Amino acid sequence: MNTYRINRLQILPISIETAWDFFSNPLNLSAITPPWLNFRVTSSVAGRMYPGMIITYQLTPVAGFPVNWVSEITHVREPMFFVDEQRIGPYRFWHHQHVFTPIDVGVEMTDIVHYQLPLGPVGRVFHNALVRKKLEAIFDYRRKVLRQLFGKETAGK
């Protein structure tokens, strides 16, 4: 079983408090997700993020087939990091760390995603042919939108 990793870093010219307020609100995920995924939050999420919070989504990652996704926020240390883990969804395993580090020019935001695909060897073929590219495109889109929302970054991947 292969465990894959994506590691993305982006520096935003905002305070850590502004970053936390934006990224810890699950409803803002729709704004930074590519339109071609038809992503929407399907659960009611009111108030602050907390460990144990369950969030449900629906998205269309491939060929018009909708997928339901259930995440649990498993760790929160405001305003430094939080972790979401898939409980139900397209991956065999999904663990996404969101880390925020204050720096002189703003905040360094790091996404670290570990994931596994189902279906063994078939999953590996899909990873190489499709999944990795789609995940990279999602994070590339996110980088672009965050630049538009918060200003140009000062460092890259």
C-alpha cells in the first residue's frame, strides 16, 4: 500500500489571526476550491472549529460522478495548526495538516497531505494517471485564489 504526500508552502502578507479566521472556517473552503469540482459543504457548520467537528461535503472529482466526503477535525491548536482526516470518501486514507507560522512578512502557510488510494495496484495506476495531477491542480488553484484574496506571496512551493 503506497502512502503519497503533498507538501505545499505559501507565504501570505497577512497576520496569523487573519489566516486562522479564514482557514479555520470550513465554509471558506468552497471559495478556494476549483469550480470544476462542484464542491459544496453539506453540513451546517456554525461557530469555531474544534477537535471532533464533523464536516460533510459533496464534490464531483471525475466525469460528473458526485462523491460524498466526511471529514473530522482531529487536532486544533489555535492559531498554529489544525488537522482534518477523511472518515468517509474517495481515499483509503487522508490526513491533512494545516500549519500557520508567523514570519516578518506575514504568515507561512504549509499544507501537508498524506493519502492512500483504494484498490491496490489499480489505485497506483489511477494515482499516476489522474489523482496526483488533479490534487496538484487543486493546490495550484488554491495558491492563485489566495493571491487574489490576500495579496502576492513572497515565496513559493
